[in-house]
Amino acid sequence: MKRILILILVSFFSCDDIIEVEDISQNTITVLAPTNTSILAEGDITFSWDGLQDATQYRLQIATPTFENASQILLDSTITATNFSKTLELGNYEWRIRAENSEYQTLYTTQNFSVEE
């Protein structure tokens, strides 16, 4: 009898109803590097940030010179790690990062930096 009752209850609920996804939309990503107005040497640039509990991935975007006046979007990718390296040439850049899970996402945290000789 218990098995029948459990089977009936399970049939009324989908997996989404049973598994609750944490709302991360009010959280903020803490950027570690590069931070605002950093001046870096040409070559591999490592972007890093603190992980956010309940996030399953991060969306990383890089634009030059800024997102508002972008002449080029250099990267728009989802990443599961909390750092990413990319080779960049001389110029001004803006990057942003947000946390995501299956239901929610944070706002972007945006930083600008320059690559010089």
C-alpha cells in the first residue's frame, strides 16, 4: 500500500518541483583580477573571481574598448571554473562576469583595464 501511495505522489510532482534551485539573482560576483583601471603587460591575461555558492557556471564576456562602445566582443563564453586566461594585444578592454544556475543569474560585475607595453 505504501508503494502505491508513493507512486501516486511522485506522479503528481515533476523533478523540478522536488529539486529546488537556489535563487542567486541578488548575489554579486567578487572580481579578483584584473580590477578597474589595472594596467597589464601584453600577453596572457588571467581573469579570476570568487566562486559563488549555488552557481553552476559563469558567463564571461570581454569587449574592446567598452561594452557600451564596443568595436569588438572578444569573448562571450560560459565557464565552470573561477578563472580563465586569454591572450590580449595592446589596448583598452572591459570585462564582465555573472554567475548562473539552471533557473537564476546574477547581474554582471564589470571591470575595465588596459594592456600596455
